[in-house]
Amino acid sequence: MTLPPETLNGIESRLQAIDSELLRRYPGDRPGQPIHTAYVSGADASVDTPREWGSAALELAESQRELLVELAGEEVVARVFETLRERPIQDLRFDFEDGYGTRPDDVEDAAALNAGAVLKALPAEVRSRGIRTKGLTTLEWARALRTLEKVLEGAGGVPEGFVFTVPKIRHVEQADLTVHVCEAIEKAHGLPAGSLKFELQIESPQAIIAADGTSPVSQLIQRSAGRATGLHYGTYDYSAALGIAPKFQSLEHPVADHAKAVMQAAAATTGVWVCDGSTQVLPIGTEEEVRAAVSRHFRLVTRSLERGYYQGWDMGAGHLVTRWLATFAFFREGLGVAAPRIGRYLDRQGGAVMDEPATAQALATVVLRGLECGAFDPADVTAIAPKASVDVLHQLRERKIPAL
């Protein structure tokens, strides 16, 4: 180097500051994302909800077994039946917004207290649970805070895996206010600092493009003080706000694809999960209507997975069937592609595809997602790639050199 030491030291100091800032804002992906969020009205909160949804889903699956096998094969269907019997719901929200409506304060207070008690008592198979409050808007904020406090009162604190969803996000300062609310409630109720986490529901175009042309969704994450765990897409509010006719409002409309792509880019490597929206089409009605709804939801879930949206809303027990079916089929197919490439990478072989560490990271991540949701077992992985133990896969995901 011919540059003077003070110049070199200055460059290094600035680069270290940049690296520290990037690491703070983008700490990396967070494992453990559930495959779905089941939404139930806060008026219907019950500890029996997972069992009841599982039973209803099994009944539908049995009636449509031939179609399910046609869509994904017998092995996948058998695994779906087992899952619906043992752990049908991974993530559960009791809704106090659109799915609950406006009711007298004493009625919502009682429902919130009950929901809190139920959230605390849910079985461990429900890995995460919480509520959707009303929005932090001029007309609803007081009721939203009161419901949140009542839920925590009913639970006797913050239940394990608790998170609350904030709808109607339209401005970056709503993230600041949500953080302020969390801090105030923690202080008032003697809760551990930082124990309250929240999700931001993106259902307004103003959250994607602001009046000044910037994209608020990234700032929403950065201004959430590490409390934001997810971005949830609101299919119908967002579509309606853009003037899309009801007939064409869906998860696969171009406006939905655009919004979710922006959300995905904003959330990348922040540890905040992106959750796709819902479909209002339930598998009920005539036999033809049920079959059409089953096929449609299977296709929509598969489409979302192909685009990297690994979680979505389920609005009824019937959606559980195709949620698990499509998810298991997707990851089992992915294993057949990823595991041989991981095996070659670990053996340092060539082959038709030369993978780099970043690609090995992506391959390991998709396999670990499949393992985490139960699409296959560790033995299924090592049967294809003998060196790809769970520990090795975690090392690859963290871009470390595996200790073989």
C-alpha cells in the first residue's frame, strides 16, 4: 500500500461503522416461521379451537381423499392426516377487528378476558398465539389498547409465544406509536421490558408508497425497536383501496404481487417474517364447489411458496387441509432437488451445477424449513445426502464451514 496510514485507517474505520450498522439493521433470517396463521373471531375464543378445526379438517380430507392424492400423492396425504390429528394449528390469532366487529365495551371486555385465558391454556402444539386488535386510528385506538390490556389481564401476563397484530397501517409513525404502547403497557403492568411483540398488517397502498414517493414498509420495520416479528398482507382491504373489482381481488392479482414483493424486499434478513394474505373461498357447498375450492387453495398456497411466502392466513378449518398438503408437497419436492446438490457441495464434487456458499445456504434453508414443518424427517435427508445432518444444515444456513 502506498496510501498513508491515516487514509487507510480512516477507510477501515468507516467500513467497520458501515458493517456494524448493517448488522444492526439486518441481523439475518429468523428460523421457526409457522406455515400459517389461523384466524378466529375473538367472540369464539376457545381452548378447543385447535381440536375442533382439526376434526373438521379431517372430515373434509376424508371426503376428498381421492382428490388430495391426485394433487400430491399418497405419502403426502398420509402425513397430512397425521398432522391434522396431532397438531393442526401452528399459529392462532383471535380477531377483535373485522372478524369481531363493533360491540358494547362490556361485551368486548369480557371476550378479551376470555381470549387471554384461552391463549394461556392452549396446547404447546400451537407454537405461537395472539390477537388482532382494532387499528391505531383516531376512532379505534382507545378500544384497541383496552382490548390488549384485557387480554393480558385474562392471561395473567404475556402468554408464551404471544404476539398482537396491528391492522390498518398507513404511516411510519404508527410503528413509533405501537412501540410506545408496548413500553407503556409493560411499565403499567409490571411486565418484562421488551416482552410484547407485534405484527404489522399491510393492507393500504400508503404503506407501500408514501406521499413523498418513499416506501414506508422498510421504515416500519426499522422503527419498531426490534419488536416487529412479521408483516401480514391484507388481501381484500389492499385490493379494494386500489379499486380492484371484487371479482378479481385475490392473492394472485398483480397488485398483490407488487405489494408482497416490496414487503419481501423490506423484510429480507431483518428477522421479520412475511405472511401472505387469505382467500375468502371456503370448501363448502356442493361437491363440485368443494372440489373447486380445494384445488384453488392448493394452487394458491403452492404459488405463494414458489414466490418465497412461507406463511399465509387460514380463515376456516377447511383451509388447513390444503395448507398442509401444499406445504408438504412443496418441501418434499424441494428436498429432491436440494439434497443432492447439498451432498455434492459437501463432497466438493462438480456435477452440472457449481454451487457457491450463498446457494448452499439457500439449499440448506429450504431443507430446514421442510424439517421444521414436518414435511419429512432427518433420515429422509441423510438418505440422499449422508453428510447433511441437521447440525450441518444449520452450519450451512449460517454460511459456516461445516465440521464434517
